[in-house]
Amino acid sequence: KAQAGITMLLIDMNTPGITVRPIITQDMARYVNEVFFEDVRVPVENRVGDENKGWTYAKFLLENERTASAYLPQSKRDLKRLKAIAGRMAAEEGDCPLIDDPAFDAEIARAEIDLTAHEMMIWRVLSDATGIDSAAAASMIKIRGAELRQRISALWIEALGPHALPLYGPKPDSNTGFGEPDAPGAMSQFLIRRAVSIYGGTNEIQHEIIAKRGLRL
């Protein structure tokens, strides 16, 4: 296999020849970087495990990363915030709160049902009650966690309407009553969460892993 020639090394980032350049993401933050290696020398004792076994170790780390991408506590917090926003914002027609609008309320309900199912799946995996291959289970959790994170943040933007337009948004003015307390940062969060279905392995790759390792296709 092509992966058979990969060896994992631990490299001190202060080693001569390493250059790090930040990549500014859509929310104007610095989460990721370009890393350049020019004639970098690494001592053999920095090797992790056996030679040519690097991809085996990397897959183990990726499974843990994908499981951590469940985002269960964060999504629960985000859903609570969404309900608070919808309870304050008026529906497009009439003065009733947006949460009383049947169509929007149905979206919130669907997100909450899916989040509850997501939590049950996580508990089943943690209790080893699924019988599913660990790689496939991690991929399933990662896909659902990413989708819910993105869907709830999209509902934030829909609920906030024009208040969500600025990237960071003005701070609410207590004197004039202008502004929405949950608006600052909502758009930047929406933008960066477009990436959660990419890092740790794209959702498309996760579907392939589930097919191969979970369904044995």
C-alpha cells in the first residue's frame, strides 16, 4: 500500500529550516498555518513507534479527532442560544416571537430531535453497544456532529436577520435599545463552521470509511 512507507516523527518547531505562515480564515482568525521545511534534519530518536508504521498511528489519532468532533456540549449550548434568539426576534409577519412561527419552530424541533439522537449514538459508542467498527463509528459521529454544528449556526443567522450581517457586529446600545446581544460574532461563527465538515477528513471521505468499514461494501 502507498501508506506503507510513512514514518511518524516528532519535530521541534524551533528546528532550523522550519517556517510557519498563518492562514487568515474567513472569520479573520488564525486557526491554521502553512508550514515549510527546508533541509530540516530530525534525530532518529524522534521517531514515533516503528519505521513505516506512521499511517497506522495517524489513523488512530484521526479516529480520536473525529470522535471529538461530535461537538455535543457545544451544540447543546448553541441550541439553547438559538431558542433565546428566536424568543426575542419578531417573525417577518406580525409581532409574535419567531419561535412561535410554525415553520421556524419546526426547524428548531428537528434540530433538537437530531441532537438527541446524536447524543444517544455517542453514548452507545462509548458503551461499546453498537458492534460497529471503531473507525466507522468515529466517522458517523463526525458527520452528524459537523452537520448539526453547521445547521444550528445557519438558524442563528436566519433568526437574527439583518442584525447578523456585520462580521462581528456592533455592541448593543443599552440607551437606544438598538442592537441584538447575540449578534456580535454570530456571522464569524457561521463562517468558520463551514470548515467543520472538512477538517479531520471531509464528510465525503467519512462516507467512504463507513461503507468500507461499517457496511463492508
